Amino acid sequence: MMELKEIELLIKAISKFPGLGPKSAKRIILKLINNKDEIMKPTINAMANVYKNISRCNYCGALKSFKDGCSGYKNCENLQKKFTKICVVENVADQWCIESTNIFKGYFHILGGTISGSIEKEQRLIIASLVERVKKQNIEEVIVATSATVEGQTTAFFIEETLKNINVKISKLAQGLPVGGEIESLDDGTLFSAFKNRTKL
Ligand SMILES: [Zn+2]
């Protein structure tokens, strides 16, 4: 079957979304085309706004808006609430996941991945800023919530090493985490108990 060039390009782009293949991409595109004003237009506008205005803060790793900066209680500028804990996660999806369980009240520090054999410059920066946040914000506990994968555990070890000369409690999620378990894929119950039973490093 021949697709129109425009449609073909859109299918290609949407097929790259997580969890979608060409088949569901086609269904989405048809839905958009059949609802140009109700769905397609607001989607394009919302996407353009995110493209223009949203980026990662290179100090705490959270998503921030150019307009408001990295404000809000969980971030690093204009801190409205005072917390004594920082939870270190690999990515924003993990942060959202932990927030939705309501077990943790504190700041987040988002690494943007794990530390592999060669540490990327960007990740080194974000770990340097973690050290700075711990000191500046008088943090009492750093909870390392990286995945139960080799990369995640290597990252946890690296963070522990980096913070060991600072007077701060460092803890890690409990062993209840299934081996190879990514935070994002855990159910709320498992995440809850892993947090509750976290161990001191
Ligand atoms: Zn920030």
C-alpha cells in the first residue's frame, strides 16, 4: 500500500514513541486527521510549547520551564518548602513514580541515567551539584533510589563514595527490589516497602 509522503513521515515519527509500533501509530494518525480541530491542533500547540519552554535543569536534573525556572518545592530554586531529604533517581519517570506513592517528602535529584564505565561530563556535573545541594541545603539524608541493575548499583556505589566525607546519612532502597528491577516498572506496594525498609550505606 502506498502512503502519502506526509503520512508516511508522521507514521515514522510516531512509531518511535515508547510502546507504539507502526500499527498503533497509524491509528493515532487517523484519529488526529479525523479530529483536526479538536485533537490535532491542541496537540500540536501543546507539543510546540513543551519544545520551546521545557528543558532539564542542569543543576538538579528536574524538568523546568524557561518562564518559571526551576522553582517549586521539589526543585532547586526559590525553595518554598524546607526538606531535609534528597532522593536520587535515574530519570524523571522514576521521580513521578515515587511521587505518586506519597511515601517520600523531600527533594529530588535526577541523574539522567546511570553511570557507565566512562562517566559522561554531564553526569559528573550533576553529581557535583548533588554534593553542593547536600551541603547548601543542610540535607540530613540522601536516599539513593537507582535500579537494581548492575548499572544502577554501580551508580549507587559511586554516589556513596562521592558523599562519604560529608556528614550526611546515605541510604539505599531495600533489597525487596527484584534483581534487574527498574524503579519505573515497580508496583506501588513494592516501591513503598523498598522505601520504608531502606538501609543505611
Ligand atoms: Zn533545578
